[in-house]
Amino acid sequence: MTPSRRDFIERSATTYGALALGIPPVESTIDSTHDKKYSSNPLKILFIGGTGFIGPHMVRVARKEGHEVTLFNRGITNPHLFPDLEKLRGDRDGGLDILKGREWDAVIDTSGYLPRLVRDSAELLKDTVQQYLYISTTDAYQTYNIIDINEDAPMAILQDPTTEDVGSFYGPLKAQCEREVREVFPNRSTVIRPTWIVGPGDRRTDLVYWLQRINIGGEVLAPGDPTDPIQIIDARDLADFVIHLLENKTLGTYNAVGPESELSISEFLYGIRAITNSAINFTWVDAEFLSKKKIYPWRDLPLWWPPRDDYPGPPGMSIGGGTGFGLISRKLSISAGLRYRPLAVTAKDTLDWFFTWAEEWKDRQRSGLTMEIESEILAAWHAQHLKYDY
């Protein structure tokens, strides 16, 4: 069993105890769009999913733009959201009948993980929907050992076409889902490959780890080399982009990665520091030392991975970093209309959202180091690098 990056983050041993499932949703008080309003004719949009983390942001953008939205899901995740929208209850695993005979201009599939289920929905809708937009992932690439990975790079291959183990084969399964969509909707599909998605409502709390830790203050362990690149995208920027593509009937495949120019881990950390009033200092601990101490990227230090082909990840992880990690091409997406809000805005909005739920989250499992382990690693680092004044 080899868990994917996403699965490893969600299952790893972390700071705050046992995992609870009911992560609070981002509420409508958080603005989901930039000031710019895209002009378009109203569309009828079907969401498969739509009430988790990224879906609500897309729903809010679509509504702000005047589109007619229908939600299809099981009614389990955040069923209180959008009480005034049409909600069709069903299960995409054998329960699609409620969609038969209905017509929409576009469908946004935010919850497709298994190829057979994605194909089922695509087959049912192919004669009544004009455009199928599928949310995939950059984990669908075969490797990160390529600098400036573009949309034509080799995709992961699902070696066992019968497997439905999302935890172990997340990337290859998503890659196969893409193939199913393109086969059923030739010349009528759009595939979005986001990098790590952050922002208000982030259920995986990878950005929240750094926001909270820096807000606490004191000496903060900063991993690797300050120039190591990272890539994230605000869920609201992703939502703006998705609706923009539908409005313009844009087809093809797009890496939804950000920010607009390369972002180093030092720029990321100091950017977060700028929104807090805490007195802190960063201590940079190199990747080799962290590896020897069995402190791993993603699991223990979220959103970071040294851009090297040989750097070890957490044991059993199915896909790791590489020389191209944090350097995936965003050129095609920018040319198609992807825009980015400043890191400071993402950081502040996410921290404000987290504070709303901080008391309820105090016993929840999250990504990152405990304060105790961080202190131990920092103490060991300082002990190895003592400098004496004579």
C-alpha cells in the first residue's frame, strides 16, 4: 500500500490528536472573487459535488456572475449550504437517475476520483451537456523530475485498471479519470490540474499550519534552502478561473498553479510573517539534517519539498518531489485568464477563517510538527552548529 501525497497528509501523525471528519466549511462572508467581474451570458451549470472545500467557492462565483446553478450530491457534506439552490440528491455510484433527461450548458465535476464513476456521469450527460469540466490534479503527472512541467508532459499510468484504492493510487486514478472524460466528451471537455489548493475552508490545513505557527511567534523552523520553490493556489482564484473558462467555452487542459511568478519558501514564510504582529525569527535547517532526523516534507513540513530527484519522502509515499517540484508551468493558464490575489490576502483571510473555528479545532489532527518536536529539532541543530566567541 503506497499512499498518495494527499492521503499521507490526511493520515499522518500530527499536532492535535485524533482526526475529526466535520471540518467547518468556509462561510459566505468570505469573498470568493476579485473585484473584476467577467461578462457573460447566463449559463445553466451542474455541479457534481459542490459543497466541500473548492466547490462552494465556485458556486459563489457562478451565482455572482448570474449563472443558474444546480447541485448534485449525496447531501452529506455541508448540506446546509445554499438553501435556495436546486439540489438533486443521489450517489454517483449507481444513483445518477435523477439527472436523466435534464439539460445544462456545463457540468463541473469536483468529486471524481474513480474512473468508472467519472465515465458513468460523462456517459449519462454527453447528450444533454455541452461542456464537461473536470477537476484533476498535478499529481496526475508521471514524475516531477522535469523542470517547467507543461500540460503535455507524460501522465501517470494506472498499472492495475481494476484498483479503486484512491489512497494508494490517487494520481494515476485521476489521470485515468481525465482520459475517460476526454473519450466521452471529445472536443467538449476542460481539465484543470491544480497544485496544492489553499485558502479559507482548507480541510487539509497545510497553509493553516504555517499561519498558526508563525502567528504564535518565537523561533520557527524554516526548512531547506530559502530559495526552494513552492506552488499553491487560492481556492477562490481557482474558482474565478473555472467559471471564466466556462463563460468563454474554453476547452483543453490547464495547470492551475500559482502564484504568477516563482515563489520561494522564504518569500512564502516572510509573506505570512508580514500579516502578523508576532515577534519571530526563522532558523533555516537544511534538508540533509532534517532527513537524518526523519523529519519529512509534506507530512511534517507542509507545502515544502527540496527540488531534488533523490530527496527521500515519508516512508511508503507513492509520489515525491523532484527537480521540477514547485516549478510546474502556469503559462497556458495565465494566457487563458488565470489571475492571482496577493499571498497576504490569502494568508490573512485564511487565518481569520481559522480563528473563527480555533476552539473547535483544538483537538483535531492537522499537518505539521508539534511544538515539542520542533523544539527538539531546533535544539539538535543549534548543538551541531555551536559557535564560540573568544
